[in-house]
Amino acid sequence: MFDVDELIGECRAAVDQGEPHRAVREILERAVSDATAVGDALRPRLGGLNVLYNAPDLTVLHVVWAPGMILFPHDHLMWAAIGIYAGQEDNTFYRRNPEQPTSVTSTGGKELKVGDVLVLGKDAIHGVANPLTKITAAIHVYGGDFVKQPRSVWGPGPLEERPYDFEVIQSQFAEANAAAGLTAEADA
């Protein structure tokens, strides 16, 4: 049986270890190995970023991607671990363009399916897409205060760096929910 408070407690304990991102990876691997139990506990129905825990040294999010949703390239400026328990998350990785440091260039990607866990370094820049006609759901753990950390996003429009704006990201989730016909009532 999956327990959110237990997961958060394990992640909090991992922060004090020498390599917290590795410890969190193991925690997420155990959690998403029983994807049904995670889904039963978190009940994903509506796309969004849901904060499960937030502190200066750790943030745990329940992230649900609406069908077909695409999120612009962005950075975190802290390590991150992503564990998929429903659907599929396609990550495209980027690096800053050496000739134009405020723009980015694609460097490859990684497809994550149920049970997969991905760890990103503090310098990673990635964009995310849900290629499916159903929701994708994951637990994201960050080695810092994801909510308050100033960071960057590249898009909408040209892949030029601009400040990450939580309101713009929330509107992307709302638009993707509307396009997929997902409503708050479905989340009840």
C-alpha cells in the first residue's frame, strides 16, 4: 500500500545523505514499482502541479499531464527525480547555445513509461510532453524549494530564455485540460 506521508518522510531523510538524488531515486523506484497502489492513493484525473510537500531543501509534487500536453523547455537549478506511475512522459533535453547563451538547442530525449525513474542534474534543461490520449501521472522530487526558486523557461514562441512564470505554466495546464475535456468535476 502506498502512503504519501511515508514517501515524504523517506525523501526528507534522504536529503541528509551524501547523495540525496540517488537515495530518492531508489525511493521512487520502490514506489512506482506498484503503480496501481500509487494511482489508488493519488487518484489522478486532472492535469496540474500539485504540491505534496515544500521546504527550502525539498519539494515533492504530484504532476499530472493532460493528454497531448507539451511543456516548454525549462530548468530547475536543483536536482530532480521523476517517477512515472501512469502513462508516458517524453523528455527532450536541451543545452544552452554557446553562440547565443539565452537560447537552447535540443540534445536528445528520453521516453519514460510506467515504473521508470529519471534523475536530472541541477543544470538540466528539459521540455516534457505527454504523447498519449490519456493522462500521464508522476511523482517529482526536487532537491530544493521548487516553488520559490527563480528559474528560466524557453517558450512560448522562440526558444529564448525568460523568467519562469508559474501563472503561465498553470494556464498551460488549464488549456491542456480544456482541450482534453478534463474538468474539475472529473477530479472529485
